[in-house]
Amino acid sequence: MTFFVFVRFKVKPGTVEKFLPELEKAAKSTRTEIGCLQYEYAIDAADENAIILFEKYVDQAAFEVHRSMDYLKSFRAKVMELFDGEPLIIRGLQNLTI
């Protein structure tokens, strides 16, 4: 069953320009993962210091593989100091067929 993840990163004012290139590197790698169906992000229209990330995987197992990737560990280490609070992460949503 399709597995979705939403993340809202809040970064310190003036650091979006540092954060986005690192996110793009992670996005390029993630999009090549076999189980990744979609990986998109955008700046929150209501807050220029917030970035919304949308991830879609074939299933939860594919997401767990994604979480273990070394490039994500590197991404986290590079951007951790830019965060203005903890990211809001909503995961585990599964596609419902009505």
C-alpha cells in the first residue's frame, strides 16, 4: 500500500538559501530510489522560513530503506543547525481507495 510522508521544516530567518541546496541534493538522490514514487518540496506560502516536503513511496518498507540512506544522515548533519525548532513530521499515511 502506498506510504506518504509530510514534513514541515522551519528554518532560522536568513537561512533558507543555505537549506534549499542541501535539500535539493537529498531530493535528487531520493528520487533515484527504487521505492520512491514522488519527492517534492516548496516554500510555505504563509511563511518564507518554512519548507514543506511531500514524500510518496510504494510502501512503508521502501520508506524505511530511504530513512537508512547515508546521504540522509549527511543532510541532517548539515542542516540541523539551521532549524528553528523540530521539524513537524507526519508519516504513516496510507492511500485509501473509496
